[in-house]
Amino acid sequence: MAPKYKAPRGTQDVLPQDSWRWQRLEAAFREVCRRYAYREIRTPVFEETELFARGVGEGTELVHKQMYTFQDRGGRSLTLRAEGTAPVVRAFLEHNLGATGGTQKLYYICPIFRYERPQAGRYRQHHQLGVEAIGSPGPEIDAEVIALYHDFLAEVGLEGAVTHLSSIGCPKCRPALSQALRDFFAPHVSEMCEFCRARYETNPLRILDCKVPHDVELRKGAPSALDHLCDECREHFDGVRAALDALDVEYEVDPTIVRGLDYYTRTAFEVIHPGLGAKDVIMGGGRYDGLAEMLGGKPTPGIGFGSGIERLLLVVESSAVGRTFPCPPALDVYVAAASPEARVPAAALAAELRRAGLSADLDHTGRSLKAQMREAARMEARFAALLGEDELRGDVVTLRDMDSGEQEKVARAELAARLRTETA
């Protein structure tokens, strides 16, 4: 009989046999963030719609087509988290996190919601890990953010990723670039998609971020942002490159990189991996020095990145590291009851072992001892602790090594210490 309900289109269930891969990635990311002194921040899963409309940009495809927006019972317009940066900056401003001065170094791991066509590694509910460094205008922090991601990939064991680096300028040098782009695209405006026709008037730089194949062809040979940088932006870009060289982080200068959201300025970067084929971007980020002011705060520089967990997992599984990716830890001990009278003592023994720091499980359905031992093998338990009438009378446990099949009697009072030694 087919199930009545299924997960909504563009979503997925992460099942127990797969969740350990997620845990491994998240643990590696948390560890690298700890080394770099980044602290976790958790923002609500929904925000006021205006936060994304102002921060991301009214004319962007994300705001216009991809956001999950609804009205609550009070008539307020709310939107499920559509990207990670604007909520973090909102929290930074609301809670005055910059009051102590210096740079606030934050990271997050969270779901993102976008209504777009589902594809490999891209879901309507997907998950991102990312960092935001708020408060420093210098190029050194840009290099640190990129280096952190490289160290994360190394922690996971993933090789072959390449960083592409560029600069998209600032409000001072952007007008000259915008005019050059308008001049370049003027003969082709009528051929563009409806969004690029609007972008031509409001922000022609975003035409370079369009994914429509025909528009991708139209932009070949378009003016480069790197050719229109003001002196300050050129100096900043040179500083980022020098800092990356000092940190021994390899990169390629790629003038075609733009970021699709309005709040980006200066440094823009992507990390790509051939394991994803044509859709090869596994991380994107950049500097957003104007976002805090756009959201009602005082001018505050910032930089960050976001990286999709699902896409990262696809790369891991298609690469050599996927074959050696750590397996979920085996169960330390399965407590098996050899008789009905042993079921309650077996539950008490399992609880005792868990309090001693060991992973333990047992049967809850009244299965035979033979079936319990099959379950212990299926769960890849290191040991089985058997309790029957003889063990209960002697206050002992029959401890079986599930690999060798050897077994021996162990005093119950000594069992936890013995298991800790054997499973260390």
C-alpha cells in the first residue's frame, strides 16, 4: 500500500543511515570555526519580509520569484529564511554586538528556503553552513574567511577545489562599470530575459549573474569589473591577494565573478569543484560593507560566505574521500535478555552502562535471544552482554566479543570499566 503522504517537492528526508555524513561535515566545520575564534549564531527560521527585500534587493530574482512569503494571523508579512547573511546582520544590529569594538566573527548552520527548480544538490529546503566577519574593513579578514573554508575542506579530506577571486568595486567606481555594461548590452536588450531587461535599468552588473543560457551567451566579452576599480578598491583587491599568498591559499583571479545580491561590494569569491560537473560552485561569498546601513544601522563593514551542505555531500560522495569518509560509530554493547525475567534487569544494566559513557541498546519487543543476537550483529555492536537466569543468580554478565565470538563471565560491578577499556 502506497503511503498517503510524501515529502513536499524539493525537500528530502535525511534518514538515520545518512545523517552521520551530515554530522561529520558539521563537526568538521564547527571545529575549524573554533580554531579561528568564530562563534555560532542561530537566527529565526522566518524574518520580516522587508529584511530580505531591502537587504537582498527588490529587483532580484530571489525576492521576486524564490522567497516563501506568507502573512501571519496578525497580518504581518513574513518570509522563511531565504539566505544567511541578512538575518545575521539584523541580529548584529538588534543586539548591538558591535558595542565592544573589534570584529564580530560568527558562523551558522541552518536551513535555507527558496522556491526554485529542484536539481542535484539543490532543494527548496536546503542547508547552508557559513561565516560572517563584521566590523573589519581591511583585506586581511577577507583572506582569513577564504582560508577558513580551505581549512574546512582539508579537515574533511576533500581535494580538488579551486578558489576564484574577483572584486566588483564600490559605490564610487560602480557607476563607470554600470555605464560600460549598459553600452555593451544596449544592442541586445530586447533579446534578454525579463529580469535582465529590468536589471539593465536598475543594476546592469546583475546581468552577469543571470543563468538563462541565451543571456549567458550575450554577456561574452562584457566589460570586466576589475578594469573599472577605483584606486581604493584596487588597493584593497591587491591586499587580499597579498594576504592569501601569505596564508599559502591558492586562488585564480576570475573577472567574471559577480554576486547576485545587492549588498555585495569589493571582494567576491567562489569555490568550485569539478565533482559537480557544470553546477560546480560549492561556496560563494563576498564583502558587504553597505548592508548594515541598508538595514538601518550605522555603516559597518562585513564579509562572509555560504556553502550548501547537500552540494558538499555530493562532491564528497563522488570523490576519493567518499570511500574513506568515517563511518558512524559502532554500538559499544548490546544487552540481550535470555529470558523474560531478565528483561527488566537488562534495561537497568543498559541504563547503568549509558551513564558510564558507553553506547548501549537492547530489545524492546520481546524477541528471542537468537533474534536479539541478529539485531546486535546488524547494529555492528562491539560486544553483547547476555543476561539469563544463571547470570542473575551469580550477579555476572556473559560478555561476547561480536567479532571473534569468544565469550566470558564478567562480574557485573566490573563490566562498565571493562567495556570502557575495550572500546577506548
